[in-house]
Amino acid sequence: MRKKGFTLIELLVVVAIISILAAMLLPALSKAREKARSAVCMSNLKQISLAFLMYVQDNDGYFPPSYYDDGKLSWDYYTPDWVNYTPNGILASYLKHQIYQCPTGKRLYSWGRPYTGYAYNFTYIGRGYGTWSPNEPPAKISRIKKPSETVLICDSGIWADPDMGGPMPSQVCGNNYLRAPSDETFTGPLVHFRHNGFANVAFCDGHVEAIGTKYNVSSHDASLADLSPDDSLYDLE
């Protein structure tokens, strides 16, 4: 007796059911993957924040500057000519010359620079040295009144377009200097809420947390925002 096979209609029904199930599962799988990347990111931030605090301990309580020589020697990289880059930045020895890069942020356009995906609090902590820089010393840890409420480094990105040397089309790009909302050189918002709507943030006491509350959301991309409506999570008060 010949076995009866599936009819074309039955096969199409099965394919349709599988497609529906896949469509239902893919968003959940995508969120799960991003949650795993976020966990790696938080671990990276913990390692980097510890490197900052070790630097502070070795330098009379001062945080490292954001950069020297107008950015050629930065907290996270070094370039002799703005063409060739190495991860031998100011914190390199404390990080054992490893690059702790956000697994989600590494996909951002970065002008060829080895951005970690994180930005250091330039406005109130790091400052910088150079011909077009503030030439002000970095903050001393004893000046920070609430270290557990003052951002040190965090997930970051910057909206860039071809007019400012960005890619085509305009998009969120890598950024390594975090400027507070009141900073006169503010080009933000600069915090990148890239982990299922959350941004990972390391504070000056060394703890790391995921923050989902956004302020001053970018009109270009809703994943860019500030951590507070004013400078309250950035300043030393």
C-alpha cells in the first residue's frame, strides 16, 4: 500500500507556522544576545574604572587627564600622526595593554581610532592639555563630594554627519570624551543607550550600573541622551 505524503497545502501551512514562530522568537533571541553583550560591557567598565582608581592612588589622588597634546595621547589610545593608532594610552599600563571594548559599541564608525566605546568625564574630571584645550589639571578624588553619584566613564556615542568628518550616511559614531550638558563645547547628548535601551555607567567610587532613564534625548537618534537633565550626575557636587 502506497504511503500518503504531505500535500502542497499542508507543507505551506507548516512553513507558515514555522515562519510565525521564528518571527516571535527572533526579537527575544536578539534581546538575549544584547543582554549577554551588556554583561561583558559591564565587566569591561569595572576593569577600566579600577584602572582609573589605581592611577589615582599612584598620582597623589589625581585622576588622569583626558588627553595630552590635543588628544594625541588620550586616556585610551596614542597616535603620533592622527593616522596610526595604538592602545598605548595614559591608562595602558594599568590595563596591561589590553583593549576593553564594548561588544556592541565596537560596531560604531570610529574614524580608524581604537575607541573602546566608552567616554571619560571630560568636563568635570579629566579636562585636557594642548593648544586648543582648557589646559587645566584633572580633578582630585577628594574634591568629589558624592563619588557614587558622579559618572566616571560610560557607554558613549556621538551623532556625526559628513560635514563634521563623519560617515555617509549620518549616524551614531564612536566617542571617548564625555561632556556635560552645560559644557560650552557640548556636542551631545553623548550617552549611548545601546543595550536594549540601557547605558552602562561606571561611577567614581568604582561601581557600575545599567541606567535606562534618558534626558535631553537626541532629535537625530533616540539611543543618544544625557544621564541627567543638568550636570548633576557629571559635576563634583
